[in-house]
Amino acid sequence: MSTNASPPTAEAPLGGARAQQTRDLSRFAYLSIVAALVTITLKVVAWRITGSVGLLSDAAESVVNLVAAVAVLVALKVAAMPADKNHHYGHTKAEYFSAAIEGMMIFVAALVIMYTAVERFLNPRPIENVGIGLAISVGASLINGAVAVVLLRAGRRYRSLTLTADGKHLMTDVWTSAGVVVGVLIVALTGIERLDPVVAFLVGLNIVWTGWKLIRESTEGLMDISMSKEDNRAIADILAGFVTSEVHFHALRTRESGHHRFAEVHVLVPGAWTVQQGHDLVEEIEDAVHEGFGEIALTCHLEPSEDPRAYGDYTAEYPVPTHDDILASHEKSSGAGPERS
């Protein structure tokens, strides 16, 4: 009779409270693509009517918006793919590649804009049909502004760096367009033609700054940057609710991967506890974190508190209050003597 009996298995419920939901957010990318096509058309018309290099720079940035929107679409489609045998944690990091591509494309657009601005500064030309051209440009900016608000809200709601980056880019485009409009108006009122390329060059510098920020954010994501201090503190506060004279925590570490969040923590309990006792505690901890914090993949590692090997695991972690910390805080806030459990 064989003694190597396999433990019973059961399929994990799909979409449970602890499951990381992989969402297809590509509908927002399609919205961004349509907006980019419309605004490119409008801004090119405005440039052709006026001959303003400032409006040309504005149109060039909209071309970048289109390229970025296509990159966003590809990234979101890949990020929505479920985990498989080669990608156990899913494909959500694809979003960071999109943000990096968008940042690099912004750099290219900025160089083209600044080169054109310098050429026009050396060889100034008059601006024509200012009223019609600016009206068209303002209309295009209103479209970009509306789409940017939608993308930024969706980015915050779904914790998507890709949507947030695209929304910020479009909002930057709105402010850029506003600056161009003001510049063209000043040229029309003063007749100083060289102000137009000066405004265009400043627009290029602003676009460079936007591209740098996007590349920096995407690089941080690829480097497994930890969650925000506020999020780390929120998890630590939930864990502190389980701290007693017997139960402690350390090695709380977190990271983000696209719109997915991951955390792990070591749970220290008396070595005399049974496996069932430790398991029951870990289940309660995971339920509390998911209920109080939200969607996150939490891994708890159980350790005997008496074992020296249970300490000094990692050089970087977010601290969880100890039993003594909690008693001291309680004593300080209430003015009462410490109560030992």
C-alpha cells in the first residue's frame, strides 16, 4: 500500500476576493487614437491657414500623441493577457514599455520642433488668417482636454501607469496649445514675427521635460519600485492589529507591476504552534488586508519567533509596529500604565 498519498486539490475560484483582476483597458486607447487623428487634422489645417511655426509645433506633438496612443493600445492588450506557464505573474509590466516608448517619441518631436523654431527665427515669416487658425487650434485643444480628463480618471481608478502617462501627455498638449495660441496672438498684435519661433522653442523644451518624466516613471516600474509610503503604511497598520506578545511581523516589502500590486511579509509566531494555528492566523491576516486595503497579492511567510534564522532577512523593508511600540503608543495617548497581554 503506497504511503505517498497526494493532498486533495481544489480549483481556486475565479475572480475571488484575493484574485488580481486583469483588465482589458484598450477601450481608452481607442479613444485616445480617435482624438489624436481628429486633433492632428485640425491642427494641420490651422498651421496651413496661418503659416505659424508655433501651430506647426503643436501639430507635430499631436503626431506624437497618435504614435503614443498606438503604443498604449498594444501595451494594454498585452497587459490584459492572463498569467501563463511562462509568465506566472501576468503581463502587466508591458505598460511600462509603452510609457518608455511614449517618452522617447516625445523627445523626437521636441527635437523636430526646436530645429524648426531655430530655422524660422533666422528666417521669420508673417502669420496669416490668425483668427480662423486659432479658433481651429482651440477646438482641437478642447478635444484633447476632455480625453485627458477621461484617461487620468481611468488611470487613477485602475492604477494604470499607461493611461496616466497618456492622460498627462494630452494635458501637457493642452497647456502647450494654450501657450502657442497666446504666442500667435502676441505676434498678431505686435507684429514681432520672431516671437512665434521663440514660443515654439519653449514648447519644445516643455515637451522634453514631459518625455523625461515618462521615461523616469517607466524605468522605476521596471525596477520594481515599492508602493507609495501611504500604501505601505496602510498595510502596516492593518498588520499591527494582529500584533500581540506572541505574534510579530517583519520584512514587509511591496512592489507594483502595472495595475497589479504585490506584498509579502514574515509572520513570527511561537514555534510550539501547530501548522493549523499558523495557517488560520495567516488566513485571517490575508482576509483583513484584502478587506481593508483592496486588491493585492499578499504572501505571508510563517516563521518561529525563537529561531535566530527568522531575523535579518532583508536590508530594505517597511517597518510594522512591534508589541512594545503599540503598548508605548497606547500608554502615551491614554496616560495609563502599560497593559501586557
